Amino acid sequence: MSKVFNVYCDESSHLENGDNATMVIGCVYCPADESKLISSALKELKVRHGIRKGVETKWTKVSKSKQAYYLDLLEFFFSNPSLKFRAVVIPDKSKLDHAAFKQRHTDWYYKMHYYMLDWIIVAWCSYNIYLDIKDTKGGDATKELHKVLKARNHDYDGECVQKVQQIRSHESEILQLADFLIGALSYAFRELDTNEAKKAVSDELIKVLPASNIKTSTSYTYKKFNYLVWSPRDQ
């Protein structure tokens, strides 16, 4: 029987003309049979820090008053061998020329999901892929992404890429963890220091990563917290 993984995908600054030029698409993934146990542990971590279980963890909520929680959350991820992270960092969206490649921003957005996920997927395992719902227009693109991933892996019977579906972030503790890690990576990559708690988290992230420069892609073989710094090719 093949090993089954759950993959929880999110992003930061996905809008074409948003204020932040740097975009990060990322995911946290783990064995499917451990997802409930991990989710329960994440809820318990919230309770230990005085946060109600139903309150969502989001990078935008990182503040000094709960800094200890966010640092513990980062440590929770790195200390749990079942959890892994993968991301694609787009340093500057303003350099994209969708017209030259005859594509919409939405098309390119899901291409970036493909680049992120293709590194994770191996033909002898199975995957349930969950994407955070952004708007009402993502259904068709999600179906196309599923189709492309299946074709890429010659998965004509759907045994490898079993599902690609949208969910809401409040439904998944692990999706919330993905949001947090994506935010931390983006903040570190942009070398910001506008928020004391976010700076503390991003500094800790940089310390535990093996790469000497946050601006460069991690080694292809580094599985725990892997990211690709992507740049557009010439027309």
C-alpha cells in the first residue's frame, strides 16, 4: 500500500497589484494518518498560550503579546519530523509580463502551485492536496491543476494525486500553520523589521535554516523547509 500524504497550501500577496511585490506560495505536508494527531497538538499549543481553540492562527495576527506562542509554533514545526514545508518565492511580481506569455494572472498563479507541488509528489505515494479558498473563481483552476499534476505523474487512474480541493483556513490547523510559515519566510526574505514579534520569529527561522543567505533557494535535497526563489524567464 502506498503512503498517503495530506498537503495544505496557502500563499501571501497573491493579488496581481497588491501593495507587497514579494509573493510566496507554500504548503505544509504530513502523512495523512498523522494529520488528526498533529491538529490536536496544534490546538493544545494554543490552549497552553491562552488562545481559544477556535481562534485562527495567521501571520497577520503575530504580535508582541503572543510572541511566545509564535516562537513555540515555529519550534513545534521544526521538532516534528512528520511535518515538512515547501514554497516558491517570487521576489517581485511587478516584473511579470503576462501579456507576453498570453496568460492571465490566475493562470500563472496556478502554474506556481504546480512548481511548488511537483517537487513533493512521487509516483509511489498518494496525495490529498488542499488549497485555501481565495475567491469564488478558483474551482475551475483547481480542477485544471489536478489534471496537470495527474498527467505529469502519468497518474491516469488517480491513485497518486487523489484529490485537489479547496477548503477554508478555519477548517484546518495545519493550513493555518502553513499560513504562519509562509508569512515568516516572506518577512525574512524581505528583511523587514517593522514588527518586533514578527522580526523575532523571522530571525529564529533564519537561524535554524541551513542556508547562509535567505535570498537563495535551499538545497534541492533539504526536505524539512525547502523553498525555490523563482524568477521569470525572458520572452
